[in-house]
Amino acid sequence: MTCTRAEDIAQEALLCAWRHPEARHADGRWSRAWIFTVAKQILIDQGRAVEAHPGEALEHVERARDAAEVRAALASLPERLRITLIEIYFQERSVAEAAEVLDVPPGTMRSRTFYALRALREALAGRESDIREPPAERRPPP
């Protein structure tokens, strides 16, 4: 289980406890047993939901893998191209704003964006072929 998923389950269990007065002892302390039982049920329910809709889980895995591939391809770019894409697409700045932040003329920013996108496309294409085709020494004989 990922840390984020555990945090989500804990948050949901605590929210549920907040809404139910029976989650507290007579002296006002939270019932750990009640909260743990609710958390366990939330985990079981999430597992059942994944089993009922396996395509959604697979889609989530695919999106995470794609995001990791983009991050790796972006990291492989020269710094001037990488920071250009980060400013334009991740920081959601306009060309003029990114040019001001990076202290370059707007025309240079447009040019760098063009070349950065091309380099990213090539890096992703190279990573895709690396993933899909094993190296010659690991490839099974024809």
C-alpha cells in the first residue's frame, strides 16, 4: 500500500469517526478499536471496488507509468530545454511570463519551446523503444 493511500484511508476513517458519536468513549477519548475497524472496512471496500472494476486500476497504473516516463524523458533534456518546458507547461506560464522569469527574449523562449518539445518527443520515442524491445543479449532467439 502506498503512503498516499494509507493517508487517504486514515483521513476517511477519522472523518467517519468525527461524524459518529459512538466513536468516542464516555470520557470523550476516541475509540482506537472503532477507528481501526472502520479503516479496515474502508480498505476492504476499496479492494472490492478494484476487483469489480479492474480496468480502472489498470488505467491508474498506466497513467502513473506514463507520468514516470515523461519525468524521465524530461530529466534527460539539456537544462535550458528542460526549464523551458517546466516554465511553460508545468508552471503554466505564458511565453512572455516564462521569458521574463528566465531572463530571455520572448522570441528565444518560443524557439526553445519548439526545440524542447521536439527533443522531448524524441526522448519519449527512444524510451518507448527501450521499453518495448529488450536488448539483443536478452532477446529470445527467432
